[in-house]
Amino acid sequence: MNGQFESPLAPSPYTGPGLFSAPAAMSDVAIVGGGLAGLSLALALRQGLGADARITLFDPMLANPVIDDERCSAIAACGRRMLTVLGAWSRIEAEAQPILSMVVTDSRTKDVARPTFLTFDGDVAPGEAFAHMVPNAVLQRALISAAEAAGIELKADSVSAFTREGVGVALTTGAGSVSTRLLVACDGARSRLRSMAGIDTVSWSYGQSALTFTVEHERPHEGRAEEHFLPAGPFALLPLPGNRSSIVWTERTADAERLAGLPSILFQEELEQRFGHRLGWVKPVTRPRPYPLGFAMARSFIGERLALVGDAAHLIHPIAGQGLNMGLRDVAALAEAVTDAARVGLDFGSAQVLERYQRWRRFDTLAMGVATDGLNRLFSNHSDALRAVRDVGLGLVDRLPRLKGLFIRDAAGLTGSIPKLLRGEAL
């Protein structure tokens, strides 16, 4: 879909209260969830709707300035372009590490040699890396700071209920009642708002968990990411500033929990067996935490005056590192649909406007979910026959520069119908 209105009937002009003239207890847009997707959406809507729009973000965690998240995220080139346009990247860049190259291997844990089947250079344009690695805590602090500077109302409060009310939605919060023209659920994979709206999901568990932690190593990584496909799941080394890397180590859930509970000397042995010796000695500097992996897709990304964004709408396997980037694509698409409607005087919380957002994002999200599900099933097994087939496939791709270039641009989020923010253009 190209993200344009496709209905033969154009949305009716908005006839409710004047845009951006909300009374004190009325918000133009209410966002529930102060994670990376929710904060990015607040900034995007502030840019698109202007300083007069009242944008409110609710999350109890805003009361606690300590961000207890030791994970790191890969921000694709399209996401970096968006964060630059929104004024947040300048607060992040000093602690971001560009991924300059990537290698993919397919082996068993005890194999002495790991032949490289696929290599990527990391530029999507001269001087522009296809992705950057950034600690989640750095992202969160930068986005909160940018949101405060932009005049977004950050409420350390929760939304316990909501009901349709005329041309808006009435929210019940810990501090009282608030009305809004548009409610956005950015409250994660276990979204309460999605459940309250009666939107079902299709979901399953992979029986795997990802151990995530940061390590120091002896030699510089030179911006190179590595992904080793092992029978239990992928083992990824993702570069961070200095001689540090982020590890995403996928195992069967019982094994991941066992590994996380090992004494440090035994865990070190298991790590070194998978990490290899290219970067010299290696030492964990944050504790490994197992995160269960699964697939989930909301049957609808929208409800009455409600939009689902990020993990509230979809959850995919991290094998391609696209989870957060899919959420940022949601943000860019919804912000553009809402902004375009507001500028021509339409009710931006109407079904027609939200349907534009859903058409723009649902097919792309489903396609990525199917692709990551298939990759995980193809690589996370002990079949010698499947291993031979996939290694031939990887080798062929490595010898076709145009196809490799397409894969890089797709990983960077620069294929298909791209919203303005992801192209680096202001709304």
C-alpha cells in the first residue's frame, strides 16, 4: 500500500470542537506508554501538529528517573533519519556505534572453524551506516529530554479505563478523568489498552529465550557485527563504542535460564565457546538476562479512536534486529496520517484516518513477521539437509551485489512506501 487514502468516499470535514483549542481536561492526543515508541510518537506529533496541540503521554515509570534497561538496540538508517529530524539524534550520537560491516556464519557450537557465507558492507549511502547500536537507557533518556524540551505533557500516571465519548475518548487515570480526540496504545506486548478494546492477537511462543548483555573484549571490533547461526538459535555480536559489544544469545528457554544462573567462571566458558577468539579475551560487564521470545500480531491495529503502535500491535523474533525499527515505522506512518488529516481540517481520530495508518503498516508488518519466523525455523535446528540448502543460498546471495544491496536497503528500512520522517523529511 502507498499510504494514501484509497476509499472512494473522502473523510468528512471535522465538525467537533476546534482543533488545538482543547479545554484543560481535554487532550488532542493521549499516548499510553513512555517507552521508545511512545516518546518518539509524541515528538513526531509535536512536529506535525505544532506547538498549539496538546499531546499527553502517560506512564507511571516517568516518576522514576532511573532507567533499568541494560539492553541495546539497532537503530536502522531510516530510524536515525527520523530521530535527526525530530531533534533527538544529537542527544544520542555520541554514544552510538555505527555498524560498518556484517558477517553471517552457519555452524555448530563445537565447530573449530566457522566459514563465512555472507558479508555486508554497512553503508546505504556514502558515509551513512545502515544501522547504529545504541544502549536503550541512552535512547530513553534522550527521548525524555527531547519531549520535555518540546513541551509534551509527561504524566507519571496510568490509564485504567477508557470509553467512547462523542467525538473523543474519556480516560480514567489515577489523577482523575481526561478526554482525548485520539488514544494511542504504546504500552507493550501485554497491552492493557488493546485488551480493554477487545482486540485479539494471533500469538505463539518459540520456546526460546534471548540472553542479552554487554561484554568487553581485548581487540577493537572495527564496527563489525557478527551473527552466528547455531542449532539452538542465533548468537549475535553487535558493536558498541570502545572495545565493547552487545550480545544477543538465543537458546531454548530452559537452557537460557540455566546459563543465566551459572557461576561466572562456567558462564565464561560457555560464552567463549560461542564468541570465538577474533577479538581476544572477552568479559561480561552486565549481567545476562533471559527474555522469552514469541510471535504476536494484533488482528487489528486500530479501534474506535484508538491506534496500536509498536509491541502493542506486533511482536516478532529478534533474528533480524527489526523489532524497534518496526515500531519506529509505525510512529512515522501514524504521525503522517494524523498530520495530513489535521492540516486539511479533518477529524484525525476518525475511522478513515486510522484506516490509512492500518493499511500503511499491516501488510509490511505481517511480511516481516513471516520472514523472521521462517528464518528462525530454517536456522534453529539440527538438520544437516537444511543446513546444506541454506548455506548454498547464503553463498549465492554473497555473490550477487545487487541482491545484497537490496537486502541492506531493506534492513535499513529504505524500501517500499516510506513515510516522510523515515526519509529524513519533516512533516
